[in-house]
Amino acid sequence: MNKKISVGIIGGGIAGLSFANFLCNNNLFKIKIFEKKNTFRQNASGIQLSNNAIKILKTINFNNISEKKISIIKNIHIQDYKSNKSITNFSLNILNNSSEYICLDRDVLINFLLDRINVNVEISHKEAISIKDNSINFLDNSNEIFDYIVVADGIFSKIRKSLQNLDFLQSVNAIGFKGIIQNHKKLNIENLDLYLGDQKHFIFYPINSYGDFSFTSIFALQNSILNKDYENLVLDKDSLLSLSADANTDIKGIITSANSIYQWPIYKHKNIFFGERKIFIIGDAAHGMVPFQAQGAAQSVEDAFCLAKLFEKRIYEIDKFYKFRSSRISMINARSNLNLYAYHVSNLFLKKIRNFFMKIICNNKLLCNLYFGKIYNYKFKDLI
Ligand SMILES: Cc1cc2nc3c(=O)[nH]c(=O)nc-3n(C[C@H](O)[C@H](O)[C@H](O)COP(=O)(O)OP(=O)(O)OC[C@H]3O[C@@H](n4cnc5c(N)ncnc54)[C@H](O)[C@@H]3O)c2cc1C
């Protein structure tokens, strides 16, 4: 029997675990995942998944997840942050090809990915610090050699930094706060509410049918307040309420009902880097983007799927991976950056223009499909 090809994955987030899933039934490969934390879970993190990611995840039986553990979104209701006044309603059934949009607890997705991993995959809770040739070096001074290495260690990727030896992180002077609310009494569990304010926005959505909801509150802030070490710092409700002083009563009520609130610094990468030689980089580590198009997780799934398809075909060329992924990532990055500006605009005249375009795009089937179809109706079967 031929010797198996060994693949070391650094990082057990959505990108790393998805990649392991897409390849674990292929007996050609022997996979080992290194996750630095002793858990794969994260604090208070709801996540939105659009059609492009759901279609890919369905190839590994994502549709078997109990409908109770997810929330199927039918409408995105865009409203004013201060007054609650409706700006427009984006009914997702306007999109062609029965696009699906779901929200869920990130841990539900992580558990699904972990449950499917089989004997071809080994898991080790060790922190990687660098890669030399084909060897991963760890914090505990050990090292392990692989035929190929897949780096999926997130937006602050130490491994990418050690390979490139340059600072690829770019602050966008914004900070996010996330929280989960349990047993909320909101009746409509098919709506995602997006509130747009001056230099801030707020998103609120159901994550299952048990009455649990997630919110994300994002503020433009001065550089001096930002510090990436603040990731996952717990914030008290009163501090978030005082930052949200001009919010409408719905938003204030949501913040007041939160269990715990966690802080997320918002960064993006200056450029895309998918790796070199036998080292492939996927997910946020390759192309950290601002979460304003809610595509970070979806693009991690797409990267993982595309790379797994290449590996299945025994194509181990970084150039090919670039060819399939870079223009799509650049397009989604540009959309996310546009939203960063559009969501936070405070000039009254510019707000009117923004609202006008939002109404036109969200209510016109043709325009809507042209604009969002490019992201959501991605023909993943043509990926390779
Ligand atoms: C406020 C906010 C809201 C968001 N909302 C959405 C949303 O609604 N929809 C969406 O699609 N995306 C959203 N995102 C983005 C999404 O969370 C990320 O794009 C996605 O999680 C990236 O997955 P990843 O696997 O690349 O990285 P991560 O999820 O960051 O996983 C990296 C993993 O690697 C591990 N690790 C790190 N360094 C090492 C090391 N040296 N050795 C070993 N292990 C290591 C980490 O512990 C972690 O488990 C949001 C992001 C933010 C900040």
C-alpha cells in the first residue's frame, strides 16, 4: 500500500476543521490538526451563513443538523439606529435559485465539524510558533514534519507573520461587541435586524428555535482605544449602554438582556497571502476582512473546499489555489469595505443617498440578483 500523504493543519477554527472534514474520507491523506486552545469553542458568537457556504456544507450532510439548532432567515430588516424607522426590508426570497441564509451559534457549526472527523484525523492541542521547510515548530520546543501544511490560525496569524516577516494587519478604527440573549420573547424568528447609525451599527438575529438570539454592535473608534489583545474581553452592560446612548429602545433592551458581552477588535489584512511552497494558508489567516458583509466564515468554508478539491486531484500548487480564490476574495473584500463606509455614514445627505440605493437594490429582483447573486449564488461545482 502507498504511504499516506501527511497534512498538518494549524488552527481548529471554521477554516481548519472544514478542510479536515472535506478530506477526512479520502484514505490517501493522514491529517493532524493543531489547536492552541484546549477547546474549539468561542465565547458568545452567533454566525451568519449564506447560500454559498451552506451549499458546500451540505456536501458533508449539514442538512442533517436539527432545524431547531439553526435559524432560517427570510428577511433582513434595515432600520435607523436612533429612531427604529424602517429604511428597507430585504426579502431573501427575491434571490434566484432558492438561496438560503441561516444564523446559528458558532459552537453548533464547530460541533458539527468536530463530530464528523474520523480516524484519519488526529487532534493535538499545541501552539504552533513557526514553520521551517516542512516542519511545524511548537511552543513546547517540539516539532513535527508533514508533506503539506495548511495554516488556518485566524486573522492575527502568527504563522503568516513568521513566513512573511511583515505586518499585514490593518486597523480600521472600529471595534465590535458580541453577546447572546437566551429565551428572548421576540416573535419573529425569521428576521435579521440591521440598525444603521452615525459611525455605528447593530445586528440582531435568532440563532435557533429555542428563543436564543445573538447581537453584534460595531462602533467606529479612535485608534488609541484599539488594542488587539482585547479580543474576547468581557464588557459590562453599562459600558456598552453608555457607548450606545443614542440607540433606540429596542437596541437598549437587547443589550440589557444580554448574558455576557465580549469585545472583538476589527481588523483587516493589507493583502491576500495564500502561502508558499508546500504551505497553504486559508480562511482569515490568508485574507482577514472586515465582517461587514458577513462573509468571513463563508469564505473560510469556500477556501477549505477549494483546497480540498485540489488535494483530491493531487494538485499541490499555490498558483492554482490563487487562480481559483483571489479574484473572488478581492471582490468580497471590496464589498465589505464599501459596507464599512456605507453602514457608518453620518452626513445626512449621504445617508439619504445610501438609503435610496439600499431600497432600490433590495426591492428590485434583477438588481438584487446582480448584486448579491455574485456572492450567494456562487457555482461551487465549477470551482475546480
Ligand atoms: C465581530 C465579528 C462578527 C462576525 N460575524 C460573522 C458572521 O456573521 N458571518 C461570517 O461569515 N463571519 C463573521 N465573522 C468572521 C468569522 O468569524 C471569521 O471569518 C471566521 O471565524 C474565520 O475562521 P478561521 O478558521 O479562519 O479563523 P478562526 O475562527 O479565528 O480560527 C483560528 C483557530 O486557530 C487557533 N490558533 C490560532 N493560532 C494558533 C497557533 N499558533 N497554533 C495552533 N492554533 C492556533 C485559534 O485558537 C482558533 O481556534 C465575524 C467576525 C467578527 C470579528
